[in-house]
Amino acid sequence: MKQQPVPAAICMVAPAFEEEMKKPLLAILIVSASYLSGISGMDTALAEVTRHEINSQNVVVNVSDEAWQPEGFVNGLTIPAVYLAASEEIKIDGRADEAGWKAAEEIKVRLNYGSTKTAFVKAAYTDKEVFIRVRWADDDENRQYHPWLWSSEEKTYLEGTQVDDALLLSFEAGCDWSPSFFAGHVFDFDGWHWLAARSDPVGQALDLYGNVQDRPVKNGAFSAHPARNTPETWNLKFIENNEPDLHANWDNLDRVYLLQPTNEQIYYQSLVDGREKQPFLQHQPAPTVTPFPWTESKPFTQHSPVKLHAGAGEVNARGLWENGYWTVEFRRDRETPARTLNDVVFNRLTQFSLYIFDQTENIEEASESQRLFLKFLPPGE
């Protein structure tokens, strides 16, 4: 039985709100233009804005067809997706030299925290597919993941410390969403995880579902991390999901802004999609042949990628390292057959963020982008 999507409105209350929502609302205001000028962070533009004050630290604001945003909220950087006719196919090979890519605008995205400080992003789509290309500078091509290495001292093969370069895209999906795993918010995400050694050889990115919690969850595979943000921050969720305008800008979509105290500690997990838990790696035993003393010992693969299928294998991806740059291309159907809660549906502007891993597999050490808006341009633009 397929899991059905949960309406966004049901998901808007995060666990931090659970106790407060049991109490009467302190104020529910349907505000007009004249009243907006008296509320902190609201301008005097004509608007219908609904503000729910649960308490002084927890506020929910519904906005419809209006450019209003809360004071202090950092808006997203727009990544325009150019429309391609069906004949203008993009080959997923990491080269990004097709006419379709040349028609797309490249957007410079600044990154924080990790060693990579800048990425360059393009996007395109057809009636049925979406394509995203990410390019970034990297002095070294790292395509090995803990390979078997010969130890001349111990006369045996040992596990090497090398890890492959990687790229993770986090999309708005499920309930609340945040561009940062470390913002201190509770949310879900749809993840596309490309790994230079562990997924690229079979032409895929791992299609993940994941979430961030404010406490350990029983039977979960969560890792604990300190949050990075201030005690209170605004977050954004688009809720216009019933036949929205594919080409609408963010200010023409129904959305909710949520203000709540953030958590000092977060618990993160990401798992390969699908009810059937598919392994994406196959372990290879250490070689049994001793290398000749006068030859240089080469590394041997310890973890071979396995081609995923069904919900876990819906994202095609290839990366190419050339002249000091990685270029990674992604392709996925705009709407997946399963349409589960954590599968983003590309039928309107969509929030996402990206993480680049340079010789690390620790999410805390990855370079992190700001909030990005994937906007689908009308044909001809």
C-alpha cells in the first residue's frame, strides 16, 4: 500500500509547539494594511496576513499572494530552471556541454562552514523531468572510500582513511523544512546524495528521506550535533500544494512563517528511500596477493556501489572532475510514482539547499549553502 502525502497544513506544528498548542491562543489576528504597520517586522503594503500568537516566543504567520516577510528573515536565492523541449535531452555524464545547459543561467552560491566557499548552480526541466547541475573548485579528485592499502610494516592489507568527495541536496518535503540541518529546527527533507566512489560508478545519487529532531527517537539512526543558530529564528514553509502555478514567484504562493525558539542540540538522520531497505554498498574482502617489494602497492576497493531500484534509485547522477573542478549533474522525474511524504513534487517553486563534502563524511564539516529557491521559468524565458 502506497503512503499518501500528508497535507502541509497538518505538518506545520513542530514538536516544540505541542504543549503550547494545548493552551488557548493568546491572539489570533486577521490584520489589514493599516494594522500591519504596528506589528514588528510588517510593512504597510496591502495584504491579508493572519498572525497567530501562541506566546511571546511562538508565532505563526500565514501569508497569501503578498511579498511580506518577517523582519530578520533571510530570503532565498533564486535558481532559475529553464524549460527544455522534449527533444533537448541532457545526458547525465558530468560534462554539462549540451545546448540545454548552455541556455540555463549559472548562479553563484556562497557556502559556509566547510573548506569549499563557492558553488555554481544551474537548473533545467521538461514536462516530466528536472535537472540540476552543481560545479565547484576542488584541487584533488577523491574517488576512494576507505580502500584496502598494503602495510609493509604489518605485512597485510589495512583499511585506508581516504573518503570520497560528495554532494548532498536537501529539498523541502514532508513537514517543516529548514535550509540548515544545524538551525535548531525540527523538520523533514528529501535528500539526493551523490558520492564520488559510493554512487557515481553506477550513475546514481542515493535518494534519501531524512529528518532532524530535537531529541533522540527510539529505533532511529540519529547522530547528535550542536546547533549553530540564535535562540529564535523565523522559518518558511510553502503550503500551496493543490494545483499551484508552476511558474509563480515566491511572493505569489501561500506560505507560513514560523517563529519559535531553536534547540541547542539537534539529532540528524538520513536513510535510503523505500520500504525495502536496500544496501547501496557491497563489502569486498582484502586482497590475498602480496605485492612485489619493488612495485608500488595500489589501493583496492573495499566498498563497491550497488545499483538501487524503485524509490531508492529514482535519482540519476554523474560527476566529472576536470581542471580543478567537480561538475555533478542530477536528473529525476518531477513527480515520483510513490509520492510519499518525503518525496518532493516539482509542481511549484521549491526550497532546497546543498552541502559539499571535501575529504570528509562528517555532516558538520561539510560546506553549507543558504536557502535556495528552484523557480521554473515559463517556456521561452
